[in-house]
Amino acid sequence: MTRRKFIQKLINTGAAIAAGGLWLGRKATPRKFIRAIGLKKYPGSLKPVGDISKQSKWSG
């Protein structure tokens, strides 16, 4: 194998590893959270979340 072919194989291997890393990075990152736009149009009143350690009247 000549030096030129060896260097070309190294470049191709590095490019393939970089492309695979970018693809894997996109797959592994969580999706962006999209905020609900129509929150202000909700007809009722919004109450804050209560203490989750207390049992509510609706729990079984």
C-alpha cells in the first residue's frame, strides 16, 4: 500500500467516524420542549401544583 492510499484511507475513516458521531449525537439529544401557545386562552383558572406527598381526595 502506498503512502497516498494509506493517507486517503485514514481520511475516509476519520470522515466516517465524524459523520457517525454527528448522527449518533442527534439521536441521543433530547427533543426541545415546545411551550403551549394557547395557555392564555384557557377558560378556567389555573391553580399551582399542591404538595405531592399528601394524599388527595381523588386518589384511590
